[in-house]
Amino acid sequence: MLSQTMVQHLNAQLNRELYSAYFYLGLAAQAESMNLTGAAAWFFAKHGEEQAHALRFYRYLLDQGACIELSAVAAPEPVERRVLPMFERTLEHERGVTATINELIEYALVEKDHATQIFLQWFVTEQIEEEATVNDILGRLRLFGDQGQALLMIDTELSNLARQLTVAVQNAAAP
């Protein structure tokens, strides 16, 4: 059984995951308005992935007999209308998510809540992958630039990555 404090922390993370979905939806719309269909597809796929993450917290809380407490989702702050700043903000965002997952692990350790520790391990691994992927994209953007032919190449690559991400999210959600 989860402590009330742990329930509050997990509900807060569920709501942060919903914010993440909203954050990525905003970036998808921005990329779409810039005619960057690959970047838009990648950000939209991330939107779906973050919704799936929120649902993992939702299901875990319910399975543990806890109540779901949804809160208002804040509007994401605007990001400069260039691909490089969009991905720099993405890395900053993912690092923030990593920090909150690590804090949750710390709470679970203090409370000796082994079930929650095990549940959160998936998110620890996921955040390693999230940051590595964004760092890889940023590396390419910094090396090749975010204009002209380099941008076209990266946008095409992001479209391919979006397809892979969408398939992975769908497979993870399958019963």
C-alpha cells in the first residue's frame, strides 16, 4: 500500500507527464507551421509517448488502490522558431523529467516502498534513452546546422525516427 505522501508524488508526476505531452504537442504544431514535417512528426510521436507515460502512472496508482488527482496543465512557454532552440529546450525539459524521476526514486527508497522502486526503474531507463536521443539530434544539428540542405536531411531523419517511435509506443500499449 502506498503512503499518502507517495500517492501525492506519483500524482504530481502523472500530471508532469501530461504537461510533457502538451509541451511536445506545442512543439509539433510549431514545427508544422514551419513546414518541417519530419520534426513535427517526431514531436507529435513524443506527445503520444508522454501520454503513454502518464497512463503508466495512472494505472499504477489505481492498481495500488490510490486515487487519481488531476490538476490543470500549464501552457508551455514559447520556444524560438528554429529547430536548434526547439531541441535545446527539449533536452532541458527531459533533464527536468529525469530529475523528478530521480526524486521519486529517492522518496521510494526512504519509504522502503519496493513496489514503487521497481515500477520507477522503467522510467529511469527510459530517461537515459530520452536524453541520449535528444543529445544525438542536437549533435547533428550543431554539426550540420539547422538551415538549408542540412535541415532537410535532419528533418527527413526525424520523420524516420518518428515512425520508429510511433511503432514502439503502439507495441508498448498492446495487450
